[in-house]
Amino acid sequence: MNTAATALRVLIIEDSDDDAVLLLRELKWARFDPQWQQVQTADELEKALQSQPWDVVLSDYKLSHFSAPAALDLLKQSGQDIPFIVVSGTVGEATAVALMRAGACDYVMKDNLSRLGEAVRREIRDAQDRREHQQAQTDLERTCELLQLAIEGSGIGLWNWHIPSGAMWINDQCLHLLGYGGHPHPPTTIQDWQQAIHPQDRPRYDESLAAHVAGRCPTHDCEIRLRHRQGYWVWVLNRGRVVEWDADGQPLRVSGTLTDITERKQAEEERHQAAAQILHNSLHDALTGLPNRTFLKQRLELALQRSRRYPQAQFAVLFLDLDHFKVINDSLGHLAGDAILVTVAHTLQAMVRASDMAARLGGDEFVLLLEDIASLQEVKAMAERLLAELQQPFMVQGRKVFLNASLGIVTSLAHYQDASEPLRDADIAMYRAKARGRGCFVIFDASMRQQVLDRLQLEQDLRQAIDHQELVLYYQPILRLATGQICGFEVLVRWHHPQRGLLLPVEFIPIAEETGLIASLDRWVLDKGLQQLATWQRHYPNFAHLTLSFNVSSQDLWRDDLIPHLQALFAQSALSPCCLNLEIPESMLIQNIQAMALQLQQLRDLGLSLTIDDFGTGYSSLSYLHQLPVSALKIDRTFVSTMEAHGPSANIVETLITLSNRLGLEAVAEGVETQAQNQHLKHLGCELAQGHWFTHPLPAAAAERWLMAS
Ligand code: C2E
Ligand code: CA
Ligand code: CA
């Protein structure tokens, strides 16, 4: 193999030129290309070491003015790492060992120079390795320095845990983070360290560490709170890894970092709070702060699921609606109304257990969800307490306000499918409570749902009743008590329902009023009744003075086209307006009395007459009565029917008759059923009367026969 010779800078310490030549020849044979200098004294060696770098020093052991040990000393002093090989003929074994100890790398006997090339080559290689190692060491130190600087700059804490002893080394950053910067007794054990962890975070920390140590996780990595020496919590990201194992493969040392993430956590917390606020708002009523319908439905859904899974987990829904809240709101103003709603909300919330829910659906509607109820009795007791509590007077804007509520109750026994069903049924039961006179509770039963469906059907049917000619008019004579003569009829509507037969007004007039159908219904009654009157007047001219009394609802009275319609009616027919009497229920007079007086006056101006109906049951203020352009008061049936000779109703009837006389009005008694009542009324001076004693309301043909016979 003819490889190129290796350049070699060789310093030869030798006082024999022949030996030096021999060495050089040997190196050349070993395929070195030596560049060389020969020195013989310490001085010369020093100068040579300073003059240039050398790859190797070959030194005789003993020179006349110098020696290998002295040369080694000098080399050491110069701080240079140059392989030093002793080449000598005189070195004994003990000397050789001493030389090696002093720093010589090798020795070669002059009588065995063939080893020289190999020795030089190896030493050069070793020196090269040493230099590289040295460089690597320097680089490492430098890197460590840089890393240290970086760590200090970034504030990252470092820790190192020796597992068997529990000793914990932590750097300044760590100490600083926890308030132990410069403290004489910083935490030094794993126990100190772990005690600083927030109790809530400890299980997570333990789990993460255990998982890593057991080899289930590549790193131990978790976010925890550590207690600062001053007592507050610092959020840190704690990362660690096992870095050393013992001979049995058990973890020995864990090292890691600690990063302060408090700011990030705070920002996260703020975002979290903002999101939570949005969520809260979407589930709560802004006025009272109670859960809203959406929230309630979610809770109901859960309660339903629970009651399906655990049949003993029953719940109840109490649907609460304040009675006459609109009146309070209108009379005291919306601010007072709001204040009342807030007070009611507080009352409800105070009454339910933490596991229950009080919600506001809107307006004056509230719902209580009571969970895990033991018996219906318990729910009833709660309803009673609730009503009693709400009946306590409330102070609102310095005023005492009396409230009442109606309650509808359902229990989960009915096996509902979804949350809207118990709410719907509780609502139905609540309406039933209102119908029963308010201020009470009603427990839902399935027949009520059928009644609601029936009612909806009836509403549907009523829309077609007029077109289908299903309505009929009945006429009840009104007599003048003094003479026993008929002076007119009250017109009363009936409905021939195709499936249900003859229906009385009580079954459909309220529906007509709620749906707004009442206006067209009454218009039809008026037209039809007046047609009938015109026919009778044509056929029986001696009954030309007969009047017809029509019942009006409040919606009729305020319609703009009522007066034009009546004008047109009288213009088209031969009827005189004085044949027409309108009966205005007293309950309508609690509305704006001034406006009412004006409206009634316009009707009166048409030439017709007006009667106040159901008199004695309403709340009309007597002081206004004389301002109203009416001609008669119709005493309500309830007083007449309970009128005994000297009972309280008798007094009322007497008072009402006296009142109407004083006001110059006629008194009409309705619901006269007995001769005694008839006599008594006559005796009290009541002018007019109607009732079963004379006759029931009659269809037109029968009324006509009755008229003929009278
Ligand atoms: P109301 O104006 O008080 O009519 C008198 C009611 O007493 C009628 O009931 C009549 O049949 C009943 N009645 C008459 N005599 C006696 C009696 O001796 N004893 C008893 N217990 N009752 C007697 P009806 O026809 O069922 O009407 C009920 C209510 O429906 C009426 O009460 C009236 O407020 C309303 N109504 C009837 N027809 C109409 C109508 O065409 N339009 C409007 N808006 N309401 C009507
Ligand atoms: Ca009437
Ligand atoms: Ca009446």
C-alpha cells in the first residue's frame, strides 16, 4: 500500500547527532514526513516550544547537560499537551515507570527502534483524542454557561430529586418563584416541596408522577398551584423526567423544570368567567335572577330521566300565576310591578330546598320543581305554605300590597315523555285553579287535558257556528209587575251544536270573548233579534211598544263601527230605536268611567235605552251611577233567588230597588222563580221582572204563542 507520508512536527531532545538521524530514518520508514528540530539543553527546549506547535517530543533519557525528567518538567510548565516519548538505551524498568508517572507517554529502546513509528502514531492519535475531548469539554462548559444564562433570563426553575434520599435540589429561579430567594431555610426535601402543592392539585400531581415513574407516561407533566411563602398560590407548569436508574433499573433521580404560568392561568380564568357569565345569562331571568324557562326545561329533562331510572325518585311541578297581577301593574306602575316580582322570586327561593328549583317563565308566571318527593301530601302541604306565604302583605314602594296566586300541580307519576309536558299540564291545572276562584291550588288529572282538547275543539266549531246557522235565539218575557203585562223580551243566544246538542251561553260566550268572536256573534244576535221584532210588530200592531233587550260584551261596546251599524239598521228598517235596550254588565263599569259615560251617551243619543245588568255584583262606584245615561238597573239573579222574607238578600234587594227609585231609574228583577219572590218584589215596588215563574226563555215560535196567550 503506497499511502502518502504523514506530516509530523517532531522535536528531538538528543545530544547524539547519529542517534537523531537514526530516529528520523525510523520515522520515515514508518511513513512519516518529519519536520524536525534537535535540542540539547533546557534553554533550547524552551525556545523550541515557544517557536511553533509540535506533534511529538522524542527524548533521550540522559544527555550531557539535560535529561528526560527535566524536559518533562519544562513541558508541563509550558502547559502544552505534546506526546512525550522517551527513546533510550539505558532505561531500566523502574525508571521507565517513574518516567511514565511524570507524564511521559511511552518509551522505546534504542535497540528496538522498529516500535517507534507505531508508538508515535498511537500517541499522536491519543493526543488528538485528548484534544478533541478537551474541546468537547470546553464546548460543553460553554453550552452549560449559555444554558444557565438562558435559564436565568427565562425564569425557568430547575429541580432535581434524588429518590432514595428524598433530597431535592432546586435552583434560584425555583426558590425565587416560591418566595425563598435568599431565604436561610429553603425547601430541601421532596416532602417540603410536595407540601406546597395545592390540595386540589395534589391527586393530579401524584397520578402524573406515578404514571411516569412506572413507565406509563414518557414525561411527568402537570399544571399545579404551589403555595408562595407569603401564602398565595402560584400556577406553575411542572415537567420532569427520570434521568438516572439504579442497577436494578429502579428510578434514582428525576429532574425537571418549573415554569410560572400564573398570567396565562389568570387570562384563562377571565375567559372562563366571561363564558360562564354568558352561560349564566342565557339560563337566568334578568329581572329576578331566577332560572329561566330554558334552564327549567333542562332540569325537568334530568328529573324525568331520573324518575324513569329510579321509580322512587318522583318530582312535582308547581305552576304559579299571580292573581290580578295586571291590575297591580297597571295601577301601581311597572316599577312597582317589577319590585313585586322580585319579592315573589325571593319568597319562592327561600321556600324551596337547595335540591329544588324556583324558576320564572316570564310575566307573573313562576314554576317550582320539587325533587325527591315522598308523597302527594308533602306537595299539598308545600302548596298550602306557599299560598299562605304569598298572602302575607308585601311592602312595595312604601305601600302594603296584597297578593294572591293560583297554583297548578303535576307529579312525575304520569310518565311524561319530555319536559314540555309536565309544564303544559301544570299550566292547565293552574287555569283550573283560576276558574275555581283563584287563590287556591289544583292537582292535575288526565281528564283536564281532555277538557282542554274539548275546549279547543269547541273554539274551532264556534268559528263556523254563525255561517252554519247553528246559533238560535231564545226570548224571555219581561213583565211589568204592577199590571202583569209584558213589555218586552230579553234576547238570549243558544247554540245547536251538531254533536253536543243545545249549548247554553255559559259554555261558549267566554270562548267567544277570549277569541274575539264575540263581536260578530253579538252583531248576528242583534240583527236576527231585530228582524224578529220587526216581524212581530208587523203581525201584531197592538204589540208595537215591545222592546228587545240585548246583552253586550265589553268588546262590542268599544268597537268603532257599533254606532254606525246601529244607525244603518234603524235607517233601513221601520223599527224605532226606542224598541232597543242594551244591557251593560255592571262589571264593565270599573273600567274608565268617564270614557264609558261618553260612549253610553252616544248610544243613548241614538234613541235607544240602556240597562245596567247584573247589578249588585260589580264594583261600580255609586257616586258615578247618576252620571250614566241609563234607564234601568237589573238586580242580579243571585240576590233574587236567595231572597227570603227577612234574610240579608232581601235587604240587599230592597236597598237596590230604593236606590234605583232615588236615581229615577226602573228596577228589573231577574231570576224570579217563585210566587213568594214575585209578591215580595211587587211589594217592594220593583217595576219589572223576568224569570222561570213567568216562563223560561223560549224559541221564537213559542215566544210568539206566549205573547198571543198573554
Ligand atoms: P244574563 O244576562 O244574566 O241572563 C239571564 C240568565 O238567567 C239567562 O241565562 C237566563 O236563561 C237565566 N234565567 C232566566 N230566568 C231564570 C230563573 O228564573 N232562574 C234561573 N236560575 N235562571 C234564569 P242564559 O241564557 O244561560 O245566559 C247566561 C248569560 O249569558 C247571560 O246572563 C248573559 O250574560 C250571557 N248571554 C246570553 N246571550 C247573550 C248574547 O247574545 N250576547 C252576549 N254577549 N251575552 C249573552
Ligand atoms: Ca242580561
Ligand atoms: Ca244577570
